[in-house]
Amino acid sequence: MKSKLLDIFNRRHACHLFQADRPLTAEDIDFILEAGRLSPSSFGLEPWKFVVLTSQHDKLALQHACFQQPQVGTASVVIVVLAKLAEMDPDSEYLRRLMSREYPGDALDAALKNYRAFHAATDVKAWSEHQCHIAAANMMTAAAGIDIDSCAIGGFDPAEVRRILGFDPVRRHPALILAFGYCAQAPGEKQRLPLDELVEYR
Ligand SMILES: Cc1cc2nc3c(=O)[nH]c(=O)nc-3n(C[C@H](O)[C@H](O)[C@H](O)COP(=O)(O)O)c2cc1C
């Protein structure tokens, strides 16, 4: 199991050009989305939405918003991970509904009070966005596990993405764009710092 997992982490790489004529199946897309859905989140608030684009028209429009990065237009599927903003408000119905799963019954009011203080002291956009990155990483790793390639794309114009997808900036913020498909290029050698440069045992 350990070596299988490490193989998957090693296999995943940023693909910069996909085989445009090799689509993913609906089952594969669902599998990838499920990996995102099952991701952990702060307070269990699942601060993400996954917008799935499969039409060539939409992918090319989005490629334009990603400074013409060709992996967007050639990918079989592009998933835009949107961070929820408005739902994170302590007075939202969504917040109450999700918090009541972790804090049922009488525990809810105290939890909401704590959350209100946390929310006031937090950069909600950054907090929500960081968690979207966790879901995104899980989706890319899951894809690699079934031999599907991916690329995380942070290089985009958020205003353009918003214009193309038509969402309310008060409610949503584009956290990351994920391109999935079968890579048209062989991966380069994995470049990573060694553990002894990254890890400090105390
Ligand atoms: C948050 C984030 C944003 C990224 N944005 C881009 C991007 O806009 N374009 C791109 O080609 N790669 C992008 N990448 C991929 C990285 O360049 C790539 O993961 C890194 O160079 C390591 O290479 P590897 O993933 O092949 O191991 C992004 C990765 C992350 C995590």
C-alpha cells in the first residue's frame, strides 16, 4: 500500500498539454469529484463548489482567462474550484445547517458564538481558498490513481473567470482551476527538495 501510494504521488505531474481527442468518462469525472467532496474542511464547512466544464467552447473561453495556457483548451474536463464566501457568514442558513452536523442540539449556540469570533478575526477569502486547494490536491491525486493526468492552474485572471462563469463575487471566489485528461507529453523528472532540507525533528 505504501509503495502504491507513493507511486501515485510520483506519477502525478503538471501536464501542460493534453491529448485533446481522449475524453474522460462520466464515471471518471464523478470519481474525481468524489475525492474533492470527501476532503477535510475547517469546522466541516465544505467551502467549495466544483464547476465542471466539458464543452470546447467553455474550455477555450476559460483558456483565454488563463493567459492562453494550452492545457485548459486541450483538457478533457476543466474543474473550476470556487471558494464559498457568503455561506461562511455566521448568520447564513448554510452555516447553521452545516455547523449543526458537528454540534447538534444544545451545543450549536455555543459553537456559533465561537465561530462568530473566529469569523470576525479571519480573512475569509484566503481561509476558504486555502481549503479549496486541499480538495483540489485530493482530486489531482485521485485522478493520478486511475492514470488520469492533471494540471493545477493558478495563473488566471479572476475577473475574467468571473465574467465567463457568471458568479457573484460577494458569494464566490475562484480558488483554483484544474485541468484533467491524458497528457500528450512525457513527464519530466520529478524535482523536489530532499526531506532533510524540509523536515526538522524536535
Ligand atoms: C496553486 C498552484 C498553481 C499552479 N498554477 C499553474 C499554472 O498556472 N500553470 C501551470 O502550468 N502549472 C501550474 N501549477 C503547477 C506547478 O507548476 C507544478 O505543480 C510544479 O511545478 C511542480 O511540478 P509537478 O506538479 O509536475 O511535480 C500550479 C500548481 C499549484 C499547486
